[in-house]
Amino acid sequence: MATVEGEVGDLTKKVVDLTTSLNNIESVKGMEHWIPSVDAGIQGLNQAMEGIAAWVTILETKPPASPSMVAPTPDGHRHEELHQGDASRVLAAPE
């Protein structure tokens, strides 16, 4: 009787393994349906990257603006770098 129970246990394990294998095969078959959409998405991304690369190339090769093309700056108060007056030019305090 113990031999029969052992064989039933082995057969049960084999059935579980077979069922798992069949489920794995079904999931692989399901991949066939979404692989073309992934390929199309990757092609779209590649085309977008080619467009971006073309724009970067154009931007990198544009000549810099000449001084005549740059708008003149307003002529107003100038920026003062020395805020302490003449005292800022003193190297050491008098003793």
C-alpha cells in the first residue's frame, strides 16, 4: 500500500509540473500578440531620436550671432564694483 501511495505522490507531482509547463507555453504564445506592438513602439522611438539628433546637429553647426545682430544693451546706471569708496583701496589699517 505504501508503494501505491508513493506512486500517487510522484504522479501528482508530475501532473503539477506538466500543468506548470503548459501554462508557461500559453504565456509564451501570448507574447506573439504583443511583440509586434513593441516593435512598432521601438521604431517610433528610433524615428523620434533621429529627429532629435538632426535638430541637435543643426543647432551645433549654427554660426554664432555676430555683434551687429545682438541687440544693444540699455545705457543706464553702470554697475559699481567698489562699494566702499576710496577706503577700499587701502591695503592696511593705519597704526
